[in-house]
Amino acid sequence: MSIATEIVSMKTSQEVTKDSFISIVDSLEKDYHSKQQGFIDTELLYNEENREWTMIQHWASMEELKAASDKMFQDEGAAPFIKALDVASVKMSILPQIKKWG
């Protein structure tokens, strides 16, 4: 089994500020993702120019990533995150890690 990486690019609704979205993601990571089996870490990136966020997550396996993703939409704690998104902007890639340096 190899580590699975999920890369999600997204924009938020116009009314969601940068600081409020960081706070929403902070809660999501502390209260949901970090408690899921197989979770390794999350990195959040922001492109000021086009207001696009990128979230990179690493999971111990593809199966654990998919299980956590499926459960997330039923979790009340994830609702503020989902509500903050411009759903039409969300693009997701899930890829197996081939090699790592560093």
C-alpha cells in the first residue's frame, strides 16, 4: 500500500473572508480529519491573485482517504466548510504516492 494524496482546489463564496475560511479549515482539521483513521496531514495554500485555495492531504491508504471523504458529508462538524465553498469551483484529484524525496 502506498500513501494517498488528495489535492483539492476551490474558491469560497464571496462573503467568506480569508481569515474566516482559515478558521473554518482549522476546525475541520482538528475536529474531523485528524480523528479519521489513516490521516497523516493537511496543508492549506492560497493564491491571492485569483482567490483560489488548495488543500493537500496525505493519507495512509486510498481506502482510508475514501472512507473519510464519504463520511465527511454526513458529519455536522464539516457543514461550515462545505457551506463556505463555491461548489462549482471545486476540483479534486486523488493520487497514489510513487516516490518521496526529502
